[in-house]
Amino acid sequence: MTLYQYWATSVCRDIQWSVDCRISRLRALTDAGLLADAIAMLHGLMTGDRLPQPLTTDFRPTELPAEAPANFNTALPLVEENNMAVSHLR
């Protein structure tokens, strides 16, 4: 996944491949039970963090302020108040 993300983002500079890779990585993290990492990746994907611009070597600016999400505690259940607030389920 990391090699695919590097290839799509840095070498090919393709936005669609970059997003597809992040979605696949998000699914893999969720299936592995790494919900804190999955939520951090989802936040970066939703804000457009580090998406390539095809014609330059720069990255696109984020559309929303890139505030760090609150900490997701994997030791607590998903329906716990803080975890629901972090994952925007409430």
C-alpha cells in the first residue's frame, strides 16, 4: 500500500489514483482494527491533505483547516462519547 501510494502521489502525480489508494488503505486499516489510524487517514482524505497537482511538484492546498482530530481511544468501545465525536457518528 505504501509503495502504491508513493507511486500514485509522487511519481505519477495522479489525483484519482492517490484517492483510490487512500481509500484502499483506509479499508485495510479498518479491517485490521486500527481505527485510530483509519480515522486520522480519513481526516486527511476528507480535507484533501497532500493531494498532488498534476502539472507541478507541489501539492494542492487543503480545502478545510487541517485541525488534528481528537484522539480515538481503541481501548474503549466505538459507541463511547469521545470516540463517537472523533468519528463524527453522533
